[in-house]
Amino acid sequence: METRAGDPGRFADFDLNLVDSPAFVVDAAKLRSNLRILADIRDRSGCKVLSALKAFSMWSVAPMIGEYLDGVCTSGLWEAMLAGEYYDGEIATYCAAYKEEDMEEILRLSDHVIFNTPMQRERFAEHIEMARNRGETFDIGLRVNPLHAEGEVPRYDPCAPHSRLGFPVDQLTEEHIEGLDGLHFHSLCEQDLEPLKRTWDALLPHIEYVIPDLKWLNFGGGHHITRSDYQRDELVQFLIDVRDTTGCEVYLEPGEAVALDAGILVGTLLDTHYNGMPLGITDISATCHMPDVLEAPYRPAMLNERPEMEPIRLGGPSCLAGDVIGDYGFPTEPEVGARFAFLDQAHYSMVKTTTFNGVPLPSIWLWDSDSGLLEKVKGFGYRDFRDRLS
């Protein structure tokens, strides 16, 4: 998978030695710029925009996100609790399958509760009735699978054959949709407007008959709206057209777009040797710190990479043979102790980190490239590793 981000922005001038290693560094100014773009789309189109916590849940910047967006979307109880504690605005919760013991709190916290199948919604009908009898107010939605695949990588395509995500739209009946407030679909991954329009065109004939009874349509995430080549004016017109023709409120749930190119992951070269090509071992682990490198797979862009240099294959300190990040023209002489950074690591990488093999977690820093202010937001130590175990 080829990443379509990796603009260094003001990180091109950032001194990597100002932070410890490994470390995530998020640029508040770039984050604010992304949020302004999303808010502009919202204001011009009349839609609502929710930040997807599954992609970026750095709650220390929640007040900033609340200044610009309409709320957040969450993926289960813990994210909903985080949203209720730190974030402003609406909370839309979707999970592929809810646990019964979580349902009461999810209904209390959420403004929208979206089910993956009509059967699961029916299973929790009593919980929904009890919550409403207590005076709690929330909408009920259903995620549908448009059965229209647009993804580059099947593993990341919710519409891939036999996908468990969303109820196949060709199986919908009037009984399934009775009493629903909205429909949700999510079928994109790092994509622009045309795949969204094609998906909508494929979906619409299946749901046209129920639209007059709906309050909202949620178009999910995967929209790379803040990427410089995204067709934003055309998106605004598309959203206006959907709203005008359906009479429904339209929601977008960007995740990557919120933090696109807003963060780097700083590391240190720990050792070098040679086995048919130069090899480097770093304190950044693909499997522990950037798992999408292995899962997608993709090659993260390196800050100030020199492609003309002889490539060195970089890998992490873990015992996993496949803990390989990629081959790079190192920005300096690849000597032990040299600092380097991978670009566009604020989203997904930060939320997916693990301590497999006892590899330390990266610290988290907030930098404002406008003011120069640099703050260590969070550090991790042995106890963070120990206390996850027993």
C-alpha cells in the first residue's frame, strides 16, 4: 500500500534531539490547520463532522478538536467513556458487536448508538427501552454494507467479500429498518471524492425507499479531506446535493484527516551491521510502534531521506524476524546514535502501540510550530509494561 501523505511541513526544521527516543511529536499548528479545513467543509455544506477516536485519541488536544468539530465517533465502551470525559459535542458509537454488560453505559453516554446488524439491535431492544424510560435520549442507527468495494487493500476494505462489518444492504427488509433514526456506512480508506460518489450511487437504490423515514445518514470515515489534492469544493457540493435530495442530516467521520501529516515518530539508530546489504537496528519497532507497516503493508516516509544514498534496511529491536520497517537512504551517516524520524505517524500508529517483547512505548510530545512551544505530554516506563500483565 502506498501512503499518500508524508509532507514534512515544519518538521523539516525540527531538532530531533529536543525529545527523547522513541517519541511521537504532534504539531499543534498543523493539527489546527487540518481542523480548520474540516470545519470549513462542515460550514459550507451544512453537514456535521465527527473526529474518529479510533484513529487519533490524543485527549490532551480534545479542547482544540472541540473548537472546530461537532463531536467524536467511538468504537465501544472505553472510547465512549474517554469521549464523555474529555471531548465536547456529540458522541456516535459503533461497534461490530456490543457486550451486554457494556450496553447500559454506552446508551447513557452516546447520542447515536449504531448497530452492526438488525439482529443485534433486536437483542438489545429491552436495554434500549429501559434507557429511554430512564429519560435518556439517543438515536439508533444501523451500519449497512454497500457491497461496493473501493479499497486498495482487502484487509482494510469493509466491503471486501465476506466482510463482517455492516449488514449487507441487499438483505435489508422493512422490518429491519423500522424505528431506525439513521443509516451508517463506511467503505473508504485514505481515499478522495470519486470512490465516495461511486459508493453512494451503488447504495442509494437499496435504501431510497426508507430515506423519508430517516433523520440522518452517516458516511463514515476514510475521507482524506485535508490532503492537499482532495476535491474539497466538489465534496461540499456533493454533500449539499445529498442533504437536499434526501432531507437527512449528513455526518462525516474523518480519522486520519484530523491528524494527517501532523506528527512524526522520532527514533535512534542503535546498531549497524552487514548481511548482503547494510542493516540498522533502531529503537522504533514496526510491530510495536507502527503495526500498519506490517499489516497493510506500507513503507512510511522518512524525514529528510536521501534516496541517492546506498539503502540501509531498518528494523526494530524485537525478536520478531519480520520486524522490518524498510530500506532507506539515511538522512545522515548511518552511525550508532544518529536520530531520524518517520513522517505522518500521529494517526493510528499512536493508538496501536504495544509493549510486545518488553519494547518501550514512545513518549508523546506536543509541539506548536507557530510559537515554538514544546511540551512532553506523556512518558512511559517499566510499570506501564508490568501493569498490563499479571
